[in-house]
Amino acid sequence: MNRKKFFRLVFCLLVPFILAACSSRSNSATSSDQWETYQDDGEITIGFDKTFVPMGYEDTDGSYAGFDIELAEAVFEKYGIAVEWQPINWDMKETELNNGNIDLIWNGYSATDERREKVLFTDSYMENEQVLVTKKSSNITSFSDMKDKVLGAQAGSSGYQAFTDYPEILKDFVKNDDATQYETFTQAFIDLENDRIDGLLIDRVYANYYLQQEGQLDNYNIISGDYAEENFAVGARKADKTLVKKINAAFAELHEDGRFQEISDTWFGEDVASEDIK
């Protein structure tokens, strides 16, 4: 047997064992408390939707910016841990987390009962609500005005989940009893602007910031409905109990020393902290 064939045979024999070992490490990492690993490595990977302004997004120069970006980095600076930001498909966020591709979901992530079955949440750090955005020229000023109209929503969002769970609030009115789903809110806003949809169900924090930045706030309605208020929190694997405790402690410390308020004022002009961390 020549040398090339020998090494090829050895490689083929070793690959299954290598893959098995990698799989074993991955399973271990996702089923046990990893706080010591994050400390030893000095790094943690956070998954986010890079289009969700002003919480976390990719800026024009390719850098990442936003309220959640600054808050997360302030939290882990306390522990000497650097943040590696990983853009993800928001519809796959829990899968990415539980497969070990990311260590946290942190990007305007609403703590819902359905999500609690899949992840371990930190304390909430900010309140939010789902609103309906329409053009003023459409004369749609209430949820009931969406009767037989076309609605848009982000796939995998808490807004779409609320839309599905409480059909009497909006779902029963709209055309085809469903919403056109988008990967990002930016795509949805483009369709709203071009009259391909009549209304957009969206997080208030995104709607306010986006329309203000685009200079379009006076041209759109932002309509509150009967959906319950939501709380933004950070999602971790259920085994990462120490990590969640450390984030909660950092939230409280950051609010006590005023750093949370500084970050909040930069992005919202006010203190948006929830009661959980005050």
C-alpha cells in the first residue's frame, strides 16, 4: 500500500471517532452549567437579529450597535468575558441556542410562556408591547379597521405568536385569517411603504425608532391593541443557571451605579428599566 492510500485509510477510520467526540463535547456543553467554561475561555457567544434597531443591529460601517449590544457588553465586562456577536435567523433562535451554536439569545427577546418551555430566562430588563403600524393615508386607525386587509409580521416573533394565540384581537379580522411573514421587520416596512401590506404587527420599540430614524413618524399610525405587555429578557439554555444568576446580578449593579441609565438614555432618552432590576 502506498503512503497516500495508507493516510486516506487512516483518515477514513478516524473520522467517525472524531465526529463522535465532537458530538459528545457538544452534548455535554448544552446539558451542563457552563459558567466556568465561559470564564476560562474569556468569551461567550450571543445570537441576535442584526436588523432589529435599536436593540441590536449591523451599522452602515459593518459594526454592531444598539441598546442590547451595549448592555450585554457592560454586563460581561464585569466578569472579564468578551462577547462574540453571532447574527442568526430569528425564526431559528431556540434551535441555535440548544444546539450549542450560541450561548445566549439577547435582542429584544420577549419572555413568553411558550418560550419558557425551551429556554431559561433572566429577569426582565425592559417592557414592550405589540402595536399595529399603518399608513395615515390608509385611514386604518384601529385593529378592527384591518377587516379583510393584509397584515405583515416577523416570522418567529412574539408578535406573531400573540397574533396566533389570541385570534379574537386581530387574527379574525385580517384577510385569509393570517399574516404575511417576513424574515426581518425591515423587509416588512418596505412592503408596508409600497402598499403590499396594509398593516404591520410589530414591537413598539422598533416601530418608534425606525420611523423616527426614517423621518416618517408623522406619516404612520402606531396603534395599541389588547395584547398584554411583554417583558424583554435574555434567553439561556436551561442548564446555564449560574450564567443567568450572574446576568441578573449585573443588571441590578448596572442600574444601581447608573450605567444602565446612561445606556438607556443614549438610545431612548429615558430610563427603560423594568421593575425587576430597579
